[in-house]
Amino acid sequence: MTSSDLWDEETAARYDEFSAEMFAPGVLEPAVEFLARLADGGPALEFAIGTGRVAIPLAARGIPVTGIELSQPMVDRLRRKVPAEQVPVVVGDMATTTVPGRFSLVYVVWNTIGNLRTQDEQVQCFRNAARHLSPGGRFVIELEVPSLRRLPPGQSAVPFEVTDRHVGFDTYDMVTQQATSHHYRRLDDGSVRYGDHNFRYIWPAECDLMARLAGLTLEQRVAGWDGSPFTSDSESHVSVWRKPLDASAHVSG
Ligand SMILES: C[S@@+](CC[C@H](N)C(=O)[O-])C[C@H]1O[C@@H](n2cnc3c(N)ncnc32)[C@H](O)[C@@H]1O
């Protein structure tokens, strides 16, 4: 049983509209370009594929893409855009669900590994990625750096967007590494809708340790899909771990 929140019918129906800025060409194209380069013509597997924001344009580039997704309503939305023959999806938990085949690229974007809210499940997710990779294949994560440096003493909330249409902020519990994103959105009829989702935040160094437990080695860490350098001021990272070419290499645990 996964610890992830379930993305219900109502959330799925509004997902593309509420995430419009993440569909903007300036955001999406560098991500697709980065992933297509790493897939190198081989097949790719997206964990938590959602409504296909990244997978559909990646498939359009000629990369065969398969998905794993927990929410049937999100898959239903994806299906309105592409048939199963084009982008097959298995409904299940990205920490444990397996699909047939081996992939040159497995990826999980937009902070989604944090939706698994226990360390054990996050470790399992890295292992599941490694399990699906062919020798020399790569696992890519796009993940925010926890914004704890922006927390004044005694305060637990960090705003990440404040506009007329949307007020979004994260609250952090630094003892448990649990956090919640809160969204207040003004709808076209003037009403305000609240939504939240919970996540477990992870530092890059903890990701590297999880990767090592899965037998993967860090190949690259940059601040974003444009390949800009990762620095102490970076608010997110795109990290690439590689499975050894020698498939018999040791996996611990
Ligand atoms: C922020 S959306 C990202 C969707 C898509 N990857 C994108 O970039 O637009 C998070 C997605 O993760 C899915 N999800 C959450 N926990 C999951 C899990 N344990 N296994 C698989 N999918 C999960 C949700 O159902 C939702 O579709």
C-alpha cells in the first residue's frame, strides 16, 4: 500500500489547466530535449506519467515511452490525448509496479518522487528504476531543493507563488521531513478552491545514497533542464544516475 495521495477525478480534470505554466514551450521543450538526448533512441519509462505532459512530446520525438501511474483518472485524461498503442501505461505504484521490457531511460519529473512519503518507498522507487534499466541506462529525477533556507526562525511556511489567481505555499516539518503544498486558486466564477498534497522532501545527498543502494552511480547534476550549473543557490536539480554496463555489478540491501 503506497503512502502517496491519490489524484482523484476532480484533480485530474483540472490538472492541465492548473499546471498550464508547466506545459509552456519554454518549460517543456528543454525537458523533452534533455530526456530525448539521454534516451539516445532507446525506450523510456516515466514513473508517475500523469496526463502525459512530458511523455507525449517525448514520444512524438520518436522515443517509445511507457508509463506507470497510480491514478486511473489521470490515465483517463492521458487517454483522451493518445491511444494505448502509442503510450502504454500500467496503473500502479512507481515504487513497486513492474512493466515488461528494459529501458535506456527511466525518469520521474516535477518533484514527484516526493509523493512517496516514506524513505523506504523512495529507496524502493530507486530500486524499481534500476530494475527496469538496461545496462548503461540512466535514471533521471527532477526535484526541488527543500526551501528550508527561506524559513525564518519559528515559521514553517514558504510561499512559492502569490498571484491574483493562485496563492501557493509549502509547510515543512523538519523533524519528519514531511511537507504539504497548499494551493488557493481563484476560479473563473470568482470562487476560491483549496487543494493540497503531501510529500516527503529529500536532499540531493540523500538521493545519491538511495541511488547507491540501488546500484546506480551519479553521472550528472545540473540545476535544470537547460543544463545550468547546480550551485548552493539552486532551488531545484536534475540528477542523472547510471546503471553500470556490467549488469552483474553489486546492488546493496
Ligand atoms: C505533479 S503530477 C506529475 C505528472 C506528470 N509526470 C507531469 O510532469 O505532468 C504527480 C503525479 O504523480 C502520480 N503519483 C503519485 N504518487 C504515485 C505513485 N506512488 N506511483 C505512481 N504515480 C504516482 C499522481 O497520480 C500524479 O499523476
